[in-house]
Amino acid sequence: MAGSPFEAQRAEPSQQQSTATPPLDPQRAELSRQHVKALNTQFASWVQSQLKNHPDELWEDGVQDYLTHASNIMTL
């Protein structure tokens, strides 16, 4: 059985460059956690509403908004 076609492109661990990550700021981490929790709560509520009121429509606009907000949280 052949492996994934991407395996040949994957660098060996010894070839990968290590990047030092800065220490995690506990306050930033907590703020991000709170934002993620609020976003997910709002999104779950929105999904329930969409399922009830628009079960036969695509929800791509709302999903895109969620992803945009999630990206903003990751850059806090």
C-alpha cells in the first residue's frame, strides 16, 4: 500500500527549523479563553436558531463570520 503523496514533501524532524515561542502570558490566555467561550456560545445559539427557522438554507455567511471572529481572537 502506497503512502500519502504528501509524505515525500514532508521534512524530516532534523530538517525542520525550530522556532522559539515566547512564554505564554496567563492574562492573554485567559482573555482569549473567555472570548472563545463567548464566541462559541453565541455561535451555538445562532446555529440552533438557523436550524429552527432556516433548515433548508446554507448558513455560509454565519459560518464565515464565526471564522472571522475566531481569527481575530487568535491574534489578540
